[in-house]
Amino acid sequence: MILSLIVPIYNVEEYISDFFYSIAYQMHKDIELVIINDGTEDNSIHILVSLIKEIIHPNLQANFIILSQTNSGQSSARNYGIKEAKGRYIGFIDPDDIVAENFISLLLHSINLNNDTDVFHYNAKKINENGTVILGDINYVDKDQSFIAEKKYILGMFEQDIWYPWLRVFKRDIISEFQFPINILLEDKYLFPKIYISRVNKITEINSSLVLYRIRGNSSLNNKDKQEKILESLCCGMKEYKDSNNDLLYSIYLQYFWSYLYDISKFNFKYIFYRMIGFKKEYCSFINVKSKKEMLVTRFPIFFVLFLKFKRLLGTF
């Protein structure tokens, strides 16, 4: 088996047919879809099973592996999929998205030409919730190329901050050494920088949009419970990387923290203002003060949030 594609399923019956039809007619004997039923409460799995029997050639039906677990979240489902996957390479797809009609052919072609590559990158397009309008591009790659990942390139990736799991395919020997963290948000930001710094050597980039990423209305940034979970998750990342003594990873997570403070404050400034008052002691305990900006955030987090709002009003941030 060349490629395993892991698909966590939870309450996506509205979108699952679009996803399935986009990939069904591309299926290949060297591809398996590892579908993880994460305790879905709707008809998603029933729809999938029916479509597999109806559309997929009998010789390929065994390439659709359906596994089940009690609802434990997307990270747990992906970890289960990684454990059970048989492919030399492993990728991830979200079942509310759509793949391009050349998704599998391009990936197989690239893998066959570059079978010593550690990770493949490609691009995506954003679509609206109905899947009828292209809203823009996610341009992660600008040309077809293979190269050794030097520190300058890795730093550029961090600045791009495009860590979606479905924009890359990893060599199984690498991704299987790691696990997506459980019970935190932004798990890709938590995990992938660590993988790239410690294990990725050769990268192959495919300058094609292979995924149509569906923009849905339930933004985490506009949900108070998820706002809290985002801040807690970012704190976990900063603590993890401070304890690891990896200054690069730590500084990345600190930048994420500032960025999300700003983004959440656009939706709920009052929440951020009062949350930072209570958070100051905990926050200060694992911040390494190395610059004037960090000193401002550490000692005066409330003023920093006010500063972000002022910058936004001026249109300079």
C-alpha cells in the first residue's frame, strides 16, 4: 500500500456525499481510506457504507476501512488512523471538504518520483459552506520542486502559519513517531512544528490546489467556550516548548498567542480584557522575557490587549 488517507467522521451527514463523490472515482488499488467513526450521532457512516456498496467496484471496496471509537475528538481519531494505516505515506482529509479530481493521481505520481521524500506539500482553495463558490486560495506552494529543508525554509513556514493537516502527506515512518495532542484546539500548531524541526529532511512541493476547504459558519473565534479552549491550548503549547528548552518552538507559540489574543479581541474584547487579568499570574510563570514586546505582554497584559485594539483602529496591525 502506497498511501493511507485518514478521515475522521463526526456529524457530517450534510457534507459526506460531496466528499465521497469527489474521491470515489479516483480510488486506486494502492490507496486506502481509513475512515474513523468518532462516535458520530448522525447518519454519516450509514451514508458512506451505502455509497461504497453502490459505487465502488467490489475489488476496491476493501480499500475503504471503517473503524469505530467512542467520541474522543479529531486528534484521537487521527491517532487511531495512524496506528492502523498500512501505507508507506499517510495523509489526512476532513469529510466536510472536497478533493480535486486529480488529487490521487498527482499524489501517487509525486510519491513514485520522490519516494525518499519525508513530506509532500500542496495548495487548496476555499469554498463557501454550500460548496458552490470559490472564496480564495490557500497558496502554500509556488512551484513544483524537491529540496532539503534548511532552517531558513522552516522559519518561512512558521511565518506562513499554514499547518492544516490536509495540506501535507507524511512518510509513515515519521508521522507514526508522534501523536496529535488530545483535548486541545490548534493541535496542528502544537504538533507539526515539532515534527518539521526534529524529523523532516526532504520536502516535495506540488504546485496544485488539491483540496477544496469548506468555510463553515461556526468559527471557534466567535464562540466563548472555544475562545477559552484556544487560550488554554496555546498555554499548553508555550509550557511544552518552554520546558523542552527549544527557543525556536517556544517563540513560535508565543507569536501564536499574541496573534490569537488579537483575533479573539475582535469578536469579544471584553472577554479578553478580563480573561487576561485572571490569567496574568499563570501566564507570567512560563514566559521568558527576551524583548521589550515580551516584557510589555508579561508585565502589563491588559495594556497589551488595549494596544492591539488601538493598532486595529488605526489599521496598522
